[in-house]
Amino acid sequence: MKQFRKTIQPLLWLMAIAACSPSASDQEGSRASQQEGTFGYDVAFVQQYDPQAVVLHSQDQKAGVLVSPKFQGKVFTSTAEGDEGFSYGWINYDLIASEEKVAHMNGYGGEDRFWIGPEGGQFSVFFKPGVEMVFDNWYTPAAIDTEPFALTAQDTHSVQMQKTMSLENYSGHTFPLRVDRTITLLSADQTSDILNTSLPEGINFVGYESENSITNTGDSAWTQETGTICIWILGMFRPSPTATVVVPYQQGDTASLGPVATTDYFGEIDPDRISISEGVLYFKVDGKKRGKIGLAQGRAKEVAGSYDEANQVLTLVHYSVPEEKKPYVNQRWEQQVEPFQGDVMNAYNDGPLEDGSQMGPFYEIESSSPAAFLRPGEQLTHYHRTFHFSGEEASLDQLAQAVLGVSLEEIKNAME
């Protein structure tokens, strides 16, 4: 698959940001004039708290992507139908507006957010050395939770950001690194090339790519003995009672490929919320019951998606998967026998915790890079691409069959 490595042509971007950033009163007025749930509303809201937030627009102004350097370089949301169109990303308005910090994780939202794994295990970067792996001891590293990324360049279709950090894992090893992250709005031709199909008539779409690189800036190698890290991209989307995640998988016997999916991260998923058929897994994502699935490299393909029947939105997520077998970090909260046999992709449905509280609701489609066994100065790059399509159901059905291998009717009926 063609990789779109772009060289950003730096402009006088500081001047552009100043010229394009509205005043606080303008932002309040713009937000008030937009309906909640629209892209324009979300742009005005985020720019109140991050004046450097950048909006990438297609030439016809229909496709839009909102990128925030202050909030860890995340793509907060996107749209396929202009400022008054549906805003696809989930945003935690209350947390952002409070301007307070939460101890364990600041879930600001965002449909393409940069994290680093592993989350659990003897090489976790979320637990301090030696502590019990329970929620009270779990803390998201500040560098990927609350600290800003530096906006280094931008043009009309791309934003480039950078962050230096140093992380310590559960085993006491330190990883100095630099993160380079580029968000690019994709054209119709690029979208067709990536998805390997032509775009049908009668649809609106937005597509964007995050190109994510980590570089070992230290003076020692990251090895199986020290443990290592990975790039972990998570997309948080608005749930719906009619939304279903669709994950095509490699078919084959369990002895050689392993189980189709891991389904017991938060206890086994209820049977009425998951369905596994020939070559496709379906997962209900209504934001009402916590559950998570994961596919290892033997099963994962380079694409997953979701369909929301009520809003007639087809979402496709495409990510880089190496052709040759590679080790992936294990994210489970336990001392691991196989710390480098983890997942390539995951999907998560949010729901109430035991005490009745809930961060969302939202659902996620996630992808990870291979484990980064890097020598000093070496770099690893991972691509994660998100596409949203709305419009005529017949056109959406054509796309679903071409990319996911199933019809919309099959998706709708999967959970019945």
C-alpha cells in the first residue's frame, strides 16, 4: 500500500495562526451560532482553550479536521459536511471547560489521539516500578496526557507537531525519545488509493492521516531485556444505539493463527454485543456497556470500521501493518509470560463503571505499531488513517462491501 510521506512546506505559520485565530468574544459568538453536535460548534469550543488549534479544510469547505497542539497534538474531530455538518469525534466538554487536571487520566477526547504502550505488564509505562497493577496505581504519563505538543509547521492541508519526553517503565528502565506527528487532510484520489476502491457518487467524505514517528534519543538500545514501547493511536467517536464496529480478520486454524480475538479485557463481552462470522467480527458500540476486543497480528488486517444506521455514517480506519511477523507489546495489567505477543488493533465500547460514573459515552477504534526495538538515533513510524462517509445508503453500501467485505444489511442484522 502506498505510504503518503509528505514534506511539509513551512509557511509563515505563526502569522497565519494569529490571523486565523478569532478573539474570545468571536469564539463565544461563533459557538452560540452553531448547534451542539456540529463541527462549527466544536471548533469554536476548542479554540477557546487552544488558540493555536488548526482547522484543515478541503477546497470546497465540506471536509474539515480540527487539530490541537495544546491537547497532545490530537485530532479532536472532523466533518464531511462543513461547519454545520455532523462532528464525528467525541469531546469531553466538561473536563476541558473545568481547566482542571484529573489524577489518573485526562480524557479530553479526540478521534485520533497519540498514546504510547504498553499500558500493563512488567514493561508498562503507566505503573511505577514495583507497585500492584490496580487502578489506584495506574497513571497516564503527563507527556501524553496533559502536556502540549509544539506546532512546528503547517500548510493548507497539513499540520506538523513535535514532542520530546522521557518515560520510565515498570522495570525501572528509562526511554528518552522524540515524537514527530503530522496530520494531513487526504484528497479523494489519495483516499481511493489507500482504500483500493473508487469512491461512489452520492456521498460526502472526510479523510485524514496521522503519520507518527518515535526516535530513540538516548545512548542505549531498547531491547527485550529492558522492555520497549510502541506507538498507540486511539480514535474516540460518538456512540449510537445503532452503531456497530466491523472488523475483518484473517481466517485460519487457531493452532497457527491463535484465537480470532481477545474479548475478556473487562470480563467476557455479553453474547448479544459481539458476533463472529466467517472472516468478520461485529461489536455493538452504543456507549452503554464496557467491553474491549483485540486482534493480534496473525488475525488483524489493515482496516476496520463502523456503521451508524441512525446517522447513516460509515467510518473506515486504515492503519499500517508490516507484512512480516513482528513482536507487539502486551497491554494486559499483569506480569506477562509473553510480553511481546500483543494486539495490532483494538475496539472499545464505553459504559458505566461499578460506581455508576462514566467518562463518556464514546467508542474507540485503535491501532498499534510493532514493538520499537530501536538503537540510539533509530526511528519507527506508524500510520493511522480515518475516513467518514455520509450520504445515500446505496453508495455507503457499495463502499462497505468493497472495503469491509460485508453489506450494510449484514452489519445491521449482525446484532439481532
